[in-house]
Amino acid sequence: MVAVREGWRGLVEPIFEDLGPAQVSGILPRGGTIIGTSRTNPFKLEAVDKVLQNFSDRGLDALVAIGGEDTLGVAARLYAEHQLPVVGVPKTIDNDLSGTDYTFGFDTAVSIATEAIDRLHTTAESHNRVMVVEVMGRHTGWIAVMSGIAGGADVILVPEIPLDFEEVAEAIRKRHAHGKNFSIVVVSEGCELPGLADAEERDQFGHVILSKRGVGDALGREIEQRTGYETRVTVLGHVQRGGSPTARDRLLATRFGLKAADLALGGEFGQMAALQGDDVVAVPLAEATAELKVVPREWYDVARAFFG
Ligand code: F6P
């Protein structure tokens, strides 16, 4: 077995290294990836031929692609258009892949964001402030909605369900009128806010670098102006993607890994390991990457019940 280093870059260049029991020993409690990652897109680089050539030159029988919509979107196309024998494993903190209830990494990110919200309550309460927390999640609000509910946020903003500044300000004013003199607002980095331009820099998948848009700062400024309450902003950033994974993520990753091995050994290519209910099943990569899994209204309504 070999590791293809740094995602698709490892097949474009190529960069392979041995991957056996010695290499994986002790990695269960480690976050991140020991084989590295990149945002390389072979389709954008017009390097698909290189990928196919390097795969066959190395004499590989199967490829296990581990990642989110970008990595697995490339895997789906390589399978559909070039019959590359690939299976997928859903790994992203964003939890935005279709066909699976959860992706691994997400639970860890939600736990970290929830702990951050708990800690921000201290300053919010002591200093009578509004604390805005910007969390990751790209174009879906899964991290925001789940950590916001778990952390008891007073307002949560997600890309799927736009709120205008006045609604946010009003929820905070109402809360203060009821005798609470602090508020916690969780905002997902991908929210569209009036007057906020997109950052110009894009990665090879065409995504703007969302952390450069400054959603949290823009929202914090508006809240302070509209309510007159002192407001501070925390951007959690890559803290959410780091450290040791939760037990739930370790279990999920372990089960997905076994499923991917079974799929590869059984020659069931073009499939992705997925969690549906408590079962790990196979779903077509094409289906998993066809569209983003967005936060449904029902989830947001759970959060909304506690606004203000
Ligand atoms: O897709 C995972 C993710 O962490 C997103 O939530 C975030 O927008 C993006 O990656 C950040 O990417 P980078 O580490 O390249 O800045």
C-alpha cells in the first residue's frame, strides 16, 4: 500500500511513500493528516493525463480519496470520465457532502466551537458585551447552527437563511429589554451580508478565501452601531480544524476506513462510504458530490426558538 502525498498533487507530480502498519501506528488521536493535503485540482491544471499515467505507472489497483466536496468531486469525475478505480471517504469539518448524515472532522470542529462559545460567555457576562463568533463551514452553516445551539447562542446566522442586520439588532435589543445585558452571536463565514464584497483571492476550485471577507467584523460593527452595545468579535479560524479528534470522529473515521477497504477489495468503485442513521453504507460519489448538503429549515428552527 502506498500513500499518495498531498491530495491530488501527489498524483500529478507524483509524490508517493510507503504506507503500512509502521506509518499508521499511533495516529488515532492525531488530528489533520500524516500524508499532507493541498487544494490541487487536476482538471483546472489540465493534468488529468498525468494523474492517470502516474496511477498506472505505479501499478496501483485502487485509490481511496479522502476529503470534502473538492477532493471527492475530482474523484467522482475521474471515475465517471476516465474509469479510475476510486472509492471515497467523506472527511470535512463543513459536513456539507450529500448522501451521508455526517462527515468526520465535523464533530471535532463543533466541539471546539462550542467550547469557545462557553468561554466567550465569561467576558460577555462580566463586561456586558455582545460577543460575535465567526466559525468556518464555507457555504453551509452546519458548524454555526450546531455549535450555536450547543453553546446557547442568542442569534445564529447561516448562509442558507439570510437575516438582515435589523433582525439581528432587534433580537439583541429584545434580550436586553428582558434584563439580559450580554449576547452571543454566532455567524458562519459564508454568510452574505449587505455591503460585504467577496474577497478576490480564489483557490484552484474557484472558492474565495472566506476568512478574508471579514463577516464577523462587519456584523460586529453593525450590531454596535445599531444597538449601542459594546461588541467584540472572535474569528475561530483554524483552531476549529486542529488538535485531537473527538471519540465520535475517531469512530466514524475508523468505520468509514473499513468500508472503503471493503469497497476497494470488492471492486465497487465510484462509491463513497457514508453514514445513514447508524449504518455505514455505500453511496455513489456522483450523488454525494452533486450538490451541497445544506442546513434544513427544521434545524435552523431549533436554533431560532432560542433567539433573543
Ligand atoms: O473546507 C474546510 C475549510 O476549513 C472551510 O470551512 C474553510 O472555509 C476553508 O476550509 C479554509 O481553507 P484554508 O485552510 O485553505 O484557508
